[in-house]
Amino acid sequence: MVDISIIIPVYNSAKYLDVCLDSILKQTYKNFEVILVNDGSTDNSKDVCENYVGRDSRFYLYSIPNSGVSVARNYALEKCIGEWITYIDSDDWVEPDYLESLKRNATVGVDIVMGNFFFNRGKVETIGVCSKHSIKKKQFPSYPLALLVEDCAVADNIKISVEIICAACGKLTRKRLVNKNNIRFEEGLELNEDGLFHLMTYIKANDFVIIDKPLYHYRISATSSNYRYRPNVASQMEIWHACYKKVADDLPADQKKLFLSLSAYRMYCNIFNLFLNHRECCLSFREKIGILQECFNTDKYDVSRISKKLMLIKRVEMVLMKYRYCTALLIFSKLKFVFKAILSSKC
């Protein structure tokens, strides 16, 4: 019986793939299988994968036409046989005790175990914020909200990096939980599809545990999914809104309105960070106003509730969103960008 299935979508990552797969070979916990899904790579990623399949019988390789990370992950879910599943991106790597440390905390009644992250930007390495050594579900009732805006965790006296709870990677999830509730990655969503997947597992989970131990190395570059220029982000937010609105129906009534407001704010942040304020965006100020107005002419960016737990800057932005002050939002976002740049230069 295989304990853990490691799912790795692979697309044009030959440059980093050896580091990723070598880190798996070094695992102190040995009862696992590796499901490699070559997602139509055009470099020699497939050759690298075949090398490891030949070296270790626990490695399996499947090839599909290029369809995106969600399709690749869903494909692997149908192939894997482990009691637990974990996702690793092909340009990342894990600590030798990654599986062992997570599995040690997968006790009876626990359906999800989350570890902390190393964030690797070139030669600079930082560690995610987690203010408690161990956090259980009952200690973190604001979790669904914190997945969208990490400030919400303050309500539970917790400080935590949103990546710890939002990313598909860095976790063990009980496969029975996923299959019983027919939870899969949304294949039409290119942004935060992992957060959506994990949110659905959280709602159905009996319990989860977060451990403040960095185990997963997340490689960050300008081409990383969360930083890449996305001029189609507004249309992606249409899919986002439909998905998160559906999930909100399973939340307690006292959380639903705030969750939808925070979802709208997160959509707004995506449009600014990945499009309007991105360094590759060449649109004029007037053109940006037009795009923002077009978004706000729908009900998808409605902000009905603003939590007092949020940082002042975020509350100001949500107030401006509520009253559709597009010009003020653009000016405010530029000032925020300059302020962050000044702070970074002083560090």
C-alpha cells in the first residue's frame, strides 16, 4: 500500500527539474510514489523525467497535450493510488524531511497537514510568517477569510503568510476527502486555482493542522504565475467570481458576505498587480480608468462589508471600491507602489 502520492505537473522546466526530483530521492520517508505529468513540454523535460523513471520504480511518467497545470493535476489525481496526496511544482524543491514531517502530523481525524515555506528569490531566501508552532482548525475560524486577505487571521491572534494556507504545494491532503467530495482543480481558472481547491477541501475537512516548520522551497521569479503580466486578468476574474460565489454558499452565514467582499477586493488587487500597475502595461491613465469602470459596472466587485481587522490601506481601497472612485483608486495605487519601493530601498 502506497502512503503518499507526489503529484508533479511538468512543463518546460528542464532547467530546474533535476533539483526538484533529486530532493524527492533524498526523502527520509520512503513509502511514496511520484506521478509526473508531462504537460506538452517543448524542451527536454520529458527526457529528464524518463531518466528518473528508469532509476527508481516509484516514479511514473504520463504525457498529455499542453493543457495547463489544473488539467495536469486532475489527470494525476485519477492515476495516483496513495492514501495521501501532495503537490510539488517542477521548478521547486523540498527539504529531506518534507514527507516525514508532514506525515508525522497526519494523525487520526486530520485530513490536511500544512507546512511553512522557504521563498527563494535568486540567492535571497526568506521564510513564511507563522506566529504559532501548531495551529488546528478550531483555533482558526477565520481561515476561509484569511485565504483571501491574510490580515483576517489577526481576529484569531494569528499571523500567517497567505501562501501557507493558499498554495496547493507544501501540504498533505487525504485523498479520500478529495474523492468523496469530488473536489478537483477548476480547469478554466489560471489564477489562485490552488487556493480555490484548498478552500473546498478545508470546508469538507474534519480537521487540519498547520506546522511552523519550513519544508518547501518556492522559487520566485518574474515569470512565476503570481507575478507574470496578465492582460486577460479581467476575463479571468469572471471565472474567479463564479467559482468563489459558489463556494461561499457552503460558508456560515456570518462569514458569507464578508467572504464575498474580500473576494471582490482580491479580484481588484489581481487586476492592479498583474495588469494595470504591472511594469509591462503600456496603457494610458485614461485607458486604465476605462477598464476599471468597465469592471465596476458589474456586480462582481461589490463590497458590502469591510472588516475593521484589515490594515488601514486595504480599508481605504475597499471604501474607494464601494463608491466606484476609479480615478482615486489609480492614484492611490500609484502612491502605494512608490511607498513600497521606498521601504524596500531602506531594507
